[in-house]
Amino acid sequence: MGPERKSHILSKKEKEIAAYHEAGHALVYSSIPGTEPVRKISIISRGMAGGYTLQVPSEENRMRTKTQFMAEIAGLLGGYCAERLIFGEMTTGASNDLARASELARRLVKEYGMSPLGPIVFGDTNEMVFLGREISEQRNYSEKVAAEIDKEVEQVIKSAEKTASEIVKRRKSLLEKITKTLIEKETIEREEFEKIIGKKQPSIYKE
Amino acid sequence: MGPERKSHILSKKEKEIAAYHEAGHALVYSSIPGTEPVRKISIISRGMAGGYTLQVPSEENRMRTKTQFMAEIAGLLGGYCAERLIFGEMTTGASNDLARASELARRLVKEYGMSPLGPIVFGDTNEMVFLGREISEQRNYSEKVAAEIDKEVEQVIKSAEKTASEIVKRRKSLLEKITKTLIEKETIEREEFEKIIGKKQPSIYKE
Amino acid sequence: MGPERKSHILSKKEKEIAAYHEAGHALVYSSIPGTEPVRKISIISRGMAGGYTLQVPSEENRMRTKTQFMAEIAGLLGGYCAERLIFGEMTTGASNDLARASELARRLVKEYGMSPLGPIVFGDTNEMVFLGREISEQRNYSEKVAAEIDKEVEQVIKSAEKTASEIVKRRKSLLEKITKTLIEKETIEREEFEKIIGKKQPSIYKE
Amino acid sequence: MGPERKSHILSKKEKEIAAYHEAGHALVYSSIPGTEPVRKISIISRGMAGGYTLQVPSEENRMRTKTQFMAEIAGLLGGYCAERLIFGEMTTGASNDLARASELARRLVKEYGMSPLGPIVFGDTNEMVFLGREISEQRNYSEKVAAEIDKEVEQVIKSAEKTASEIVKRRKSLLEKITKTLIEKETIEREEFEKIIGKKQPSIYKE
Amino acid sequence: MGPERKSHILSKKEKEIAAYHEAGHALVYSSIPGTEPVRKISIISRGMAGGYTLQVPSEENRMRTKTQFMAEIAGLLGGYCAERLIFGEMTTGASNDLARASELARRLVKEYGMSPLGPIVFGDTNEMVFLGREISEQRNYSEKVAAEIDKEVEQVIKSAEKTASEIVKRRKSLLEKITKTLIEKETIEREEFEKIIGKKQPSIYKE
Amino acid sequence: MGPERKSHILSKKEKEIAAYHEAGHALVYSSIPGTEPVRKISIISRGMAGGYTLQVPSEENRMRTKTQFMAEIAGLLGGYCAERLIFGEMTTGASNDLARASELARRLVKEYGMSPLGPIVFGDTNEMVFLGREISEQRNYSEKVAAEIDKEVEQVIKSAEKTASEIVKRRKSLLEKITKTLIEKETIEREEFEKIIGKKQPSIYKE
């Protein structure tokens, strides 16, 4: 993100899209256990992004489960799903989220062994060293397995999409409430957010 | 584009082709909602291009929809479709447009998740760093998925082609009118264009 | 081409093959509308080439049609077809023509969208920049599409081959006439050529 | 591993997961003949790792059998299996073990000829030398064989997984005992470990 | 080739193999029209080669036919066929000939359009420039076409093999005669060779 | 190999494995005609190797047959087969032999034309030159042919494995005798070896 820009540069329409988008993120995150609390939502643009949703920073955590990853990916798709629900289609504003979601999904399948393919790590790990630097990678698996990996990645994304989709649909009125407040105030802090959604968000790490 | 060249260097035939081509662009753009207004059409060559059609510049816009992209792609194919309608075949003058249309179509499918393949990002993103620079990319998806991507890209282009085709066919008389004026005057500004097509072009961003 | 070499270095047999070859080019070019007039044919070797056929130089032309390309490709295959007709097989003297014909055919299909595959551009365009230079290209289409492209390229070449083949066969006596004159005089200028073929060659650009 | 960190930085939950994880390793290693004795288990974090299980260092040994490798791989999967048994799913804390297990499995199949594919070595051995360094490798086998290799690697991992899985399930009470002690004491030396499991661990090399 | 080595370094057995090998070359070359006359055969080793068969040097010839190439390839396989006929199997002494034959066969199919695939050139011609040098090539055809090319290359080699095979078998007594002389004299010049085979060898270029 | 190490560093078990391994090599070599005589066997480790079997050095020989290669490959697999026969499985001590055997098998099929695929050379010979060095290779054959090559390589290895296997099984008592002596004396010279196997080994080159 870059420095804040006055939001009047966003056209009214864009402001509305950005608000639903961020509200979508926040709503999905706060609806699924296993994600850190939302602490701030804003549609004041920073650099490239039209807005942002911040969660409480994780402690340095070496142990994440597939459940947590799926929640994360669903949250990332929250903006995309909200746009689709309200406007009938998505905008390129969601493409960065999609990229991160896809990357996470691929890691989940290829590096963490968290798919039906089992506890095997698939890497592009035959790295060559050239003048002390890596210059080339080569898959260490066949085209056949590459297709299986693609299928599992698709499953992960579709499952997370379904989760996020159902949440924004089922809790549409909450979505509208958060959006309305965002458009008015441009920024919502954690306390106010918890008032809107009507509950406190527990940290997953304080037990 | 380069500096203007006197149009008498274009042979009479080429001038005619260029005029229909640019008229095709302008006609398609102005017939589909979701594109910025045409503000100038010209067949005075600049550098490589035989002519050009300029739209009102977009504001810095982070949020484009698939509908807008399809309109853009259809507009890009407007020159090609006009040439084919009038002359029975296309010329290489359209190849730059085709390249841009194909590139946009590929981005739409691979980076923006705007195809039936869903909200997955397909990248050539396993980039290696070499002496601080990237030197190699490798697909992060299988041959099977590559074929699916190709199919969706083909769908996008065919759909846009159909749109543009129907417009130039259905509105052929308008096409002729714009072309005739272009051949006479060589340049048409926005106001005159709107007179010819008989309506004002709304900006998609002023609401 | 390099400096002229005295033709007595070509053996009598080679001289005959070269003459039929160039005559084949000239005959096909002048038999198909859409190509520039032949202005000079010679079997005085230059550098690597055993002879050459020169056409009137095109004006700087940004707009070529598929019809014109097919004519060009057929012309390029004229030498090969003449050799085959007269001698029963081709010689390596035609291989440069074949390379150029294949290159043109591939461009026609991949870059100009002039095949049944439609207005899609297939590129090896994911170029990487390394130290300011490109070092790698990667197809941006699947193996499946690569096979479809190959098929269309084959169609283009076969179609052009058929055209050129039929011309040299059907007009064999003209072929013999041109060849006989070439062997005698070693060079034929445009005027004399038009006398032999019995008609003037119109420029495609002077209208 | 890095310097020790005070374990109170691990949350109570993470400490529990780490304890079961290391106990899993230790239990599997000590249950299968062909592995060196466990000499120390700890959940005091070092650098990235949440804990560690140390075996008696092998003597420099040039001769390892498939049986020994399978035992090693099963041991590596011991942590993953324990997490799954107790918590229902794995954490990313096991991903390093999975990477090592996969690497070993691939070497077993490709370099040591220890699979049904037989005594053939499959390499990425067509290395090119560039400025005295290797810069590129190319498989020296076909895509078909790559798929066969993948299948055998999968077999190895699945077999080892089954072994480790059954051990932690069958000997669950032992697993709990080791874990409980680890949580209390944070470190268990060899002698105490052998007390818990009720037997001495023979070295495979002292005969 | 390198400087001559005294042939007594070749064991008696090797000398015999080398003699049959060179005799095979010479016999096939002189039995097929379309090849230049054999002017010298020797089993005095030079560098790596166990012997050599020299033909009259071609004049600078830009026009070679498929017939001539097939004769050349058959000639190259003459040594291999002789070894197989007499000894039941080939030796590595023939591997350089095989490499040259294969290379020629591939050029014939891919560059000269002299196969049933037709007058299409298949190249590895998408060369990239790196620091002014080419660093990478990429096939400009699909895997499907690669398989078709392989099939045609195989056809060319098999056909040439058949030709050479039949010659050495049918003319075995001549083969023996040439070999016997070679073993005795170590070198045979053109005149003596023509005496042995009982005819003069016409140059293909003196007409 | 590196400097000799005192064998007491090898454990008693490893010493036994190494002895059977080297005995296996020696037994197979000496049982098949077409290989040079064994002149020394030792289980005194040198560097990485647990032992070694030396043959009489070949004279510089340009002419090797498939028969000789198959004998060589079988000999290389002799250690592996002995380990399997006696201990039920192989150790990593054989992996270097396997690598050399595979390499030889691939050369036999791809470079020497000594397989049912015929006298065709398959190369990774489209080498590019970069700053005077080669930097990249590309197969000059299709994936389909790559699979055929793999099949033939497999055939070669399996055939050699069968040969070596039957020898060590059929002549097991000899294997035991050689091993016993090796364990006692650590080194066996040619003369003693010929006493054990009961015959002299003829050189293949002294005729």
C-alpha cells in the first residue's frame, strides 16, 4: 500500500464497489472461526488498492492447519463474492486477492501435503546454481501429476468460494450495514465493527 | 504512433481501407455501453498505423468489469470486422488490433478470473532471479489446463467478434457515412462524430 | 545475394535446373493477380543463389490481404514446382524459397489471424528481459493449439503448392519458352518477359 | 536450527501440538528396526523448528538398504501422523518433514534403483556447462517414465505413511506418555525415553 | 582426421573389421549412381578413425536432389552394413557414420522438404538473441508434428539401410576382394579400385 | 577413488556386504566372454567406494560391439545382483554401478544404434553457442520416440540384469569362495583369483 489518497478521487460508483468489496472481506473473516479478528476496514485508497481490511497480526506462528488456510482463502475471496452478489459481476479490484488465494491454494497442495494427493511435496526444486545464483527450475513431477495438482487446487478454490459466497448471501443485511457505514465514515475500527456484527471476535491464539 | 504523414502517401485504395477500418472501430465503440466516448478519428497516418481512433482517456481506474473488457475487445475487432464486411477479407492493418485483443482476452482468463474457469489465477509466475533480474518463467499449471485456457480465450474472442460483426453489419449505413466523411475530411472530431451517429456519448465515469 | 559470378561456373545441367526454377517463379507470379510485376529474371549466380527473379518493389504497404499472401507463397513455390514437373524431383536450390514460404505461412496463421482459427494471435510472446535483452520465449498456447496451428500452416502451403503446380503444368509451353530464353540470354528484363508471356503486368498499386 | 528460545513463546496449544509431533517421531523411530536410537527429544524451539528429535549419529555409512530408507521415511512422517491422529489434521509444522521424506523417496526410486522400476538410474543429468558452471538440466527420460516414477514415489510415501500411522495408533498410550513427559519437562534424554518405552534401543551398527 | 598412425597399432582383428568397413563404404558408393567416384580407401588410422574412404570432392554445388542424398546416406551406412553382414553385429567404429547419416536424414525432412510431409520447413528457428548471441531455440512445431518428422526420418534411414544392405549382400564377393586387397596393401587408389570392381566411375558433374 | 583407508573402519557387516559385492562383479566379468580379465579385487576402501574390482585396461579401442557392452553392463550389475541374492536386498553401495550401467545402456541405444530402433542416432544435439560455450540442448526427437528409447534402455538393463543374476545364482559356491577369501585377505590378485575360479582368463585383444 502507498500513502493515503483522499477518497474523493474515487468516483461515487467506485466508492460503492470498494465499500462492498471490503465489507465482503470483513464479513467472511468474522464469520468463520480460525481467522484473526478484523481490526480496521477502510475505503481510503492507498496506492494501488481501493481499500483494505486489516486483521490482528498473527503471532509468529509455525503451525497453521488446513482449516485455517481454507478460512484465509475464503476471506480473500470475500470481496470478489460480495461484488458478484451485489453487482452481478466482479471487477479487476479483486484480482490481487485472487492471485493471493491461488498462491495459497497451490502451496497448500504442493508444499504442505494438505490435499487428497497426500503427504507428498511437489516441487520445482531441481534448482541449478549459476554463478552462485539459481537460474532454472524444473518440475520434479510429471505432466500427469501436474494435472492432478491443478484439479486439487481448483477444488480448494471452489470450496473456499462456496463458503464465502454462502456467507455474503446468507448475511446480506449485515453486508449492507457494514457497507453503508463504510461509505459514510470511510473507516471502521474494530470496536465499531464488532458493534455492527453484534459480537466480539475471539483471537485464535489466546487460549 | 509517430509524426503525422501527409495522407497522399496512402494510395487511394489504402485510404479507403483505412477509412472503413477506423470507422469500424468508432462505430463499435459508440454502439456498446461501457466504453469511453470516441473523441477523434483520423486516417492521417502516424508512423506504422494507417489511422487511429481515440477515446476519452480513462481516469485512473482500478475497477474494470468483464462487461467493459468485452466491449473493449469488440471495439478492437471493429476495424477487422469492417474490412471483412466491405472487402471480403481483412488486411494486415488489423493485426495490431488483433494482438491487443488477444492479449486482453488472455489476461481476462488467466489473471482476472473472469471466465468459467473461475476465480483462479494462472500464471507464469515461477520466476527465477538471476543477477537480480528475472530470467525464466515457468507455467504453474498443466498442459491440460493450458488447453482449457486456450478454449476460454477462443470463446472470449469469438464472442467479441460476433458482437462487433453484428454491429457493423446491422449499422452498415452509419459505417458508410462515417467512412465517407473520413475520406473527405481525413479527421473527425467528437462533436461531428456525434452528429453523424445521431446521439451524444455518455462517459461511463461521470455519475 | 553477392556479386555476380560468371555463369560458366554452373555446369550445363545446373544451368538448366536454375533456368527452369526461375522461370517457374516468374510464370507463377505473372499468372496470379495480386503480385507485383516481374521486372527481371536471371541465372547469373549471385553468392549462394543460382539465379533470381525480381519483382517491382512494393510501395511501403501496411495493408496486405490473405489473397496477396497466398499469391506470394505460390510464387515462392514456383521454382520448386517447376523442378518437380520437369525433372521429377526438387533440388536443394529451392530450400531457401521453402523456408520463406513456411515462414510466411506461419505468420499468416499465428500473427495475422488469417486462418480458420480466427482473429486470435498466437505468440511466443512471454518474453523475459535479461540485462535489458530478451532471453527466453515461451509459447502462450497449449500443445493442442500448437497442433491446430500446424494443421492450418500445412493447409496454406498445400493450397499454394496446388496453385503453383497447376500453373506450371497448365502453362508448360510458356515455362519452356521462358526457360529457353533464359538459357540463351541468361537475363530477361521486364519488357522481353511480357513479350514472351504475351501480356502486360498491371501493378496492383496503381489505381 | 537456531539458538534455543524460551518455550513460553509457544502458546499452550502450540506446545501441545509440538509435543505430540516430536513424540510421534520418537515413537515411530523406536518402533521400527533399522533406525538409529533416539537420544534426545525436545520442544524447546530452535529457530524455525518447534522442536526436534535427535538420533544417534550414523557412522559414515555407504551402504543403506531400502528397508532402512523406508524406516527413515516412516520416522519422518511420524510427526505428521501423530498430529493427524490426535488433532484430526496436520499443521504446517510438519511440512519440512514431508519435504525431506519426499526427497528421500524420489532418490530411492530415481537414483538407487530401489523400486519395481528396477536397477535403472533416471537422472536430470544432461547438464550443460556454462562459463564453467552448470546452467541447465534436462531429463533423460520420457514423460511416460516420469509418470511411472511419480507412481512409485507415491507408493513409497503411502507405504511409509501406513507404517507410521499404524504405529502411532496401535501404541497411542505410549504416544500420550511421551507427550505428557515432554510437556512437563520440555526435554527427554535417551535413558528416560527408554524407560518410558520400556526397552533399550539397539544400534544397528554395533554388531 | 589426425596424422597417420602406423596400422600395426590396430590389432589383427580390428584391422579386419576396419577393412570390411571401408570396403563396405566404397562398394555401396560405387554401386549407386548419383555419388562421386571413390578415389582412395585406406585402413591406416588417422586420429579417431580406423580408416577412411575418400570421394572426389564435389564442386561447389547448390543443387542436390533427394536421390543424391539417399545415395549419400546409403554410402554412409555401407560400413555398418558390411560389419553386420560379415561379423553378425556392428561396432562403435560405425557410430560416427550413423550420426552423419541421421543428421542428413533430418535435414532432408526438416529443411529441404524432401519427404511426404511436403514442402514445409520445420525449424528450431525461434532464436533469441542474448548479448548479441543466440541462446535459445524453440521448436516452431507441435509434438504431434515432431512425431511425424521422426517417422519420416526413420523411413529415410531404413530405406537407405535396405539399399546398402542389399548391395553388400548381393556383391559379397566384390566386398571380399576389396577387403583382401585393403588388408594386404592398406591403401587402394582409384585406379586399382576401378580394376577390382571392373568398371570406371563416372563423375556426376561432367556432362 | 581416493587414498586407501584401513578396512577396520568398515563394520563387520559392511565388510561382508562389500566382499560379496566385489565378488559379484568379479564372478560375472570372468564368466562372460568379451570382457577383459579381472586383475585385482579388494575391499580396502578408497574414498567413497567400499571396494573395487579392476580389469586389465583396454587398449585404445575404437571398435566395441553390443556383445561387449552387454557383458560390461552385466558385470556392472554383478555387485547389485550378489547383494540381492545373499542379503535379499541391495544397498546404496551399488548405486554408482547402476548409474554407469544406465549411462552405457542409453549410449548404446541413442548413440551407437545398437537397439531394435536401428541405425539412427538420437541426440540432444541442437546445441547453442553462447559466448563460445554451449548453454542449451534440445532433444531432436519427439516425446513418442523418447518413450521408445526408454523402453529399449529398460530392455538392455533387464537383459543384463538377468545375465548377471543367473551367473551369481548358478555359481553361488564360487561366489562364496571368492567372498570368503576377500574377507580373509582383503585383496586378491589375478593369479589367486584364477586359482579360485579354476581357469585362466583370456584377453579379448591378444589374437
